[in-house]
Amino acid sequence: MAGLRNLRLIFFAGLLASMFVLTIKLLQPISIQLLVDGQRIEFTQQPAFYGLSDLVISTASAFTAGVCLVCLAMGVGEMVREVSVSKFDLSKVLEGVKDTDEKIILSLVVDAGGSIFQSDIVERSGFSKGKVSLVLDRLEARGIIQRKRSGMTNLVSITVST
């Protein structure tokens, strides 16, 4: 899940960077020519001419912005997450789990696609932090789940795939 957040941030940063470059290239100042002929001053606007490099950079920026926008709009996290959701069958994961609290917590992990933050388990289950930690300790000791440190919380993932 942390990887999905990073992926979204990368696409968002790519979108911002490409839009910035595109805007700078398209808003080039128009040349103004000042002709002084005796007493008369005349302002003439000269059309902005774009070179080949400007065209290539603008096209690449527009393409990058489009790709990033489509990926963000389609929910790139949901596309990546679908792969892990199909690997878990709740009935198979819960085989041999007799404790009700363990079943509740495992159900939350499976419903989240096989991985969920420990703080989200506490929030969704209504259990205390200590109780969730003890139940996860038991599940981890049996090799059903694993925890990886992720900032101020743990990422809980199912290790048994069917």
C-alpha cells in the first residue's frame, strides 16, 4: 500500500512537472520592437516563433501530462491492487483459525486486498491497539501474516497464498 501511495505521488509529480514545462514553453513572451524615427515612436509586435526544440519539448510535456492524468484518473492503485486481491480466498486463509478475534482481523486484511496498515485494523475492528498487537503477534508466529514497519505504523500482509 505504501508503494501505491508512492506511485500516485510519482504520477502527480510528473503531471505537475510536465504542465509547468508546457506552460513555460507556450507562454514565451512575444517580441516587441521599438522603432524610433525622428519624433515618432512605434510599437510593433513580432509573432513568436517556436523552434524545433520548443516543439519537441512541448509535445513530450503534453504526452507526459496526458499519461499521468489518465493513470491518476483510472486509479493506478486499484489497477495494481487487483493482482493481489485475486490471490486470496477467505475460506482457505481462515482454515485452522479458531479464535474469533483472529478471524475478524484476518477478514479485514483479506478485504483490504491482502495488506493493510495496523492502524487501520485498530480503527476498523474497534479493538484496542494492544489487543490488535497481541492477535497479530499470534498470527505472525504461526506464519499467517507478516508485519513490516511503515512510518509510525506497520503494514500487515498475508503470507499464505492459495
